[in-house]
Amino acid sequence: MKQQERQKKSKEKILQAAITEFSTSGYDKVTMENICTRHGISKGMMYHYYSGKDDLFLLCVQNMYQMMQQYLEENMAELEKKDALHALKEFWMLRESFFGEHPPFKNIFENALLRTPPHLFEKIEEIRGPIEALNRQFLHRTIGKIELRENLKKENVSIYLEAMESVFWKLVEQYRREQRISDVHSLMEAAGELWDMVLLGVVRQN
């Protein structure tokens, strides 16, 4: 095996080990020593490629966002063909569908977005940049196809939906807190109900 191939294999082994640890233990509890011990990685090899836990966490976050962006891009083309309201609703569901296919990334996502280590905030924001731009472009195009209330501007609605997206799944958990959600179908049903209220409101319009 060539040196370049060995290096690639070693880095992939470290990445998968880091994903496993950060997804199960969270950022605060993970240590370099635990990753090495639990996954049969020598400290020499580990520190040859990465200087510490922060490097590995950022690597996991970057890997997650790259895979998520690819997943969204592959599905957006079909959403663009649908009615705007349905397209928006299904767009919000895409993220959870992604986590359904890649469960370890959900905890990493929550650690990065909802429990961001303060000293890594700027670097994580930089990593998130491309997918935020992708989301913003989709929302802007899709909202442009909807008849909004007279006092609302497309730009403000886009910002509102983008902000809501970051906390939406926490709202779903609270919305169904008395009914334990045990399967994907129930989760999506609850999300759909909440989404209708977020988008259409709860006050009857005359």
C-alpha cells in the first residue's frame, strides 16, 4: 500500500472514531485519549494528523455539513417543481430525513448549532456558511412564488423562516411532549402539524 493510501486510510479511521465519540458522548465529554483507546488508534498517529479535540470536532462538523449540503442539493431540484407551500414544508423535513439516514450526525449537529463551544463559534459559523447560503437561496426563490400579506416583505419572511428552521425540531419535541414519539412517521406527523401553524398562523382570518 502506498504511503498516500495509508495516510488516507488512517485519517478515515480517525474521522469515523471521532464521529462515533462526539455523537455518543458530546463535545464536553470526549477526550483524545478515549478516542485512541476505544478505537485502537495510536497516540502517535492521532497527533501526527490532529493537534487536539477541537481539530477533530471541527472535522466532524465539516464532514456533516458537506454531506448534508449534498443531500439537500440532490433533493431540491424535485422540490422546485412542487407547489411553493408544499416545497417549503418538505424542505424543512429534509434535514430530519438526512439525520434519519445518518443518525450519528444528529448529536454532532446539536452540539455545533445549539450547544456551540464558545471558542469555536466563529469557525463553526464559517463552516456553516455554504449550507446557510443554499438554504437562503431556496427560501428566497420559493417565497417569491407565494402571495404574502400586504405588510410583509419577502426578505423578512425569508429571514423569519431561516431563523425558525434552527429551532423547529426542538419545538416539535415540546409540541408532542405528552405523547412519546417512537417512530419516524409520528415525528413527521407532529412536524407537519406544527409547520402548518408556524406558516399559516393560528388566528382565523376574515
